[in-house]
Amino acid sequence: DKDYPKAASGPRQLPAPASGYKWITLSLGKNDGIAARDIVDAITEGGSFDGKAVGLIKLHDEETDVQVRTEHATEIVETLDGGNFAGKTVKVHFSRTAVSPC
């Protein structure tokens, strides 16, 4: 698993997402015991999304970057943000990328 370098301002610089996808970042990572399967399950069981709503998942020690279908991205962020994983509250936001710095 390759960690992307941090930008001067702090956050990792993620590559541009695949066509039709956006990056989101979850405040939990490997150190929290989260696995890629947990993220897919949370997205597909927590909403009306199938597995195709989830693309590439990059697990880091303290955060996880996930590509989600653009048309579902806002709803997925709203569904997951503030949720609970193993007793920890999850914060979710749109990621900064080289082409989408917001």
C-alpha cells in the first residue's frame, strides 16, 4: 500500500480519480482496525448503493481514501459522516486531489 506524499499544506495529494468517481476521506484507518471490506459494507448496507458505487480504496494508518461514484458521492458522505465504527465516530469529507483542491 503506497502512501501518497503530503502536500506543503499537510493533506496527501491524491491522483485524479477514475472517470465518474470522486475521492472521499474517512477519519479512520488501519490503526482503527478498519479494512476495505468494512468500507464497502458500510456504503452498500447503509444506503441504496451497490458495490459499483465504490472504486479504489487506499487504507492509511489514520485515514482512508475512497473513490465513490460521482452521482452518489454527496449522499455517501452524508450517510457515513458521524457514523460509528467499533465505537469510534467517523468523520467523512471530500478529498483534496491535484485536480480538485476542495
